[in-house]
Amino acid sequence: MPPSRQPLREPDAGWSPDRSALPPRVRTGVDLVEVARVEELMASHPELRERVFTPRELAYCDRRGRAGEHLAGRWAAKESVLKSLGTGMGPRMEWTDIEVVNELGGRPRLRLYGEVEAVARSLGMHHIDLSLSHSGGLAVAHVVMVCLPAAPDGAPAHTPHDRRRSA
Amino acid sequence: MPYEGKDFGLIVQQAVADALGIDLEEAVPEATLLGDLDAESIDLLDILFRIEKASEVKIKVSDIAELLQGGIPDEEFADEDDIINEVGLAQLKKSLPQIDVEELAGKLTADEVLTLFTVQNLTDLVSERAALTTASA
């Protein structure tokens, strides 16, 4: 590992000079939903399943004994991501722009696509993490997004307002 | 004419009542969806899909904010503190004619706009969308 350009005791150590005054920002979103409400909605309008969930999400949930709990968790995850972005369901966004996938050990991860991914990147998203739980007929999702002052690809990060002004 | 003879007011009221599990009489035109009727986003998805099935007019949740803004860019719609400005309020008045622009001037924030959205506003939106589709057919 190359030596740090600045002594570690310096508060700016590890940061490039141009962003030393801007620490990473954390954005968070949480959502709680009744499992029965999601089950009822998907049962009464089966066509909505493909509009809201990706084929991979549906395949995962349908393999489970209690598919409704897993679908509800994924619904809550999508809502949590939208809350973390601060936009709600903004223009051109699709529910399937947000996908929950599971690692081999079962840990859920998020994948973002389309307009949702574009907005997240404009906010400087560096990492996004998700936790899901369900009990007592409720499913909860919690999303934490770490945003850097400059986006990983070098593009400037914006606040939602900055982004709007530059649109 | 796929929409001929359709009572969009009744279709919307019925969709709201069925999705929220309330009586038709409670889904009055002046009731705000997110405020008075306590609808959540999953309910909005349900309502819009019921409307689509009953009327063939497709409106997505993500369309609503866009339609309310009428194509005006964000920076011309609100000020730096996300307070809706004069131009934004004038645009909102077109979709939400019940609002008191003078009363809301300098106070209404972007995230509050949807809480003003009523059953009647949704009916108007569906009617407009149907008219546009018919005109372009």
C-alpha cells in the first residue's frame, strides 16, 4: 500500500484535498407493510406481480413456503429505497428498477436499474445495504445508502436540489 | 371510442372505496387521498390498477407527480428550499383547482403537494388522460 500523502494524525488523512471538507453522507429509508395487504393486492390483481417484482424476485419468493412474507419484504425494500433517495416514486421510475437478490447464504442485496439507479448515482451513492425482517404479520425493510461527496466514477455528486437545478 | 359513456367519477370513487375498504359514500370527490382517506403508496398502486381495469386508462404512480408539474423543470417550479414558487403554484392550480394559491404562497413544500390530491383531482386526471388517448387515436 503506498504511503499516505498526509500524516494519519491529520484530520484530512485519506481524503483528497478537494473534498476534505465533505465527509460521506448516509441516507436511510425504512418501510413497514402488512403482509396480508401485499398478499391480497397480488392475489386480486395477478398482473401487478410482474409490474412490481422482477422475474428473479418472483422465482425466489414462489420457491418459499410463505411467499407472501417474502413479497411483502421486497415491497418494503422498494419503498425504503425510494425513501432513502428522498424522491418517492419519481418520474420515469419503475418498481422493477429496484431488485432484491439473495446471496448464497440468504443475505439480501439490492440492485438498482434505470431511473432509480440514475438518481442514486446523482446523489453520489457509493454503497447501499438492506436488512429485512418479518414477524406478526408485518414485514420491515431498512436501507442504508452511503454517498460520497464525489461519485465513484468521478462525476460530481449532487443533493436532490442541486441535481434538479443542473437538470 | 373505448371511453364513451364511461363515468370516470364513479369509476374512481369505486376504485378508491374498494382499495381502501371504505364505503362509496366516504370516497367523496373533495376527500384527499393521502390525508383524509389515509391511503398509503400500496393503496395508490391498488387504486390506479383498479381504475385501469375498469376504464382502460393507465396511470402509473410515477406519472402523478410528473403530470402535476406539467413539464415545468424543477428549478422553475420551486425555490432553493423546495418551496413551490409562483410559477409552480400556477401550474398546480390547473391540476388542483381547489387550492388557495394566496394561502399556500411561500409555504407549500414539494413533498406536501401530493397530500393536496383529492378524489376529484384523480378523476380529472383520468378524464384528461382518456381524452388525450382518444384524440391521438
